[in-house]
Amino acid sequence: MLIKLIQIIKDHRGDPCLGEVFLSKESVVASSVRSERGTMVTEAVNLGISKHVGVSSLTILEGGVAKRVIVIGSPREVKEKLGIKNILRG
């Protein structure tokens, strides 16, 4: 089953924007809290995201290759939404 999360990405000009990402719990291998001082996070706040919202960096496996994605929500919130009991915290 795929779960929709809101992802912070850079558009073709390099500006941060929000997008949707659909993940399965099997694809997520690690999560960590993303610093509120990070450039993308700061600019996401300028897009209308509350500065009190948690932001996580997830490591996912996509076609056998590890990839990092930045999503809205704390690692705990993401874990609960995906229905994952144990996840590595990096």
C-alpha cells in the first residue's frame, strides 16, 4: 500500500517547492530529524509551512539505489503514517 507524504523538493530553477511523494513502508529504511536551520526547510516556511511542523529526512530504496527525500512530519509521525514498527534513526 502506498502512502502520500508532502515532500520538499527543488524545481527546475533550484527554488524549493512542495510536492507529493507516494511511498510504501517497505521502501523506507531510515529516518532522521531535519534541522530547522536547513535552507530548504527555511524556504519551505516561506512557502507557508508552519515553523513548528517537524521535517524528516528519509532514506528510501528505489530500484536498489538508496535515495534521500525530505518530507513534512517528524520521524515519529512518518513512522505512524506508514505503519512501521521499527525504523532506523540516522
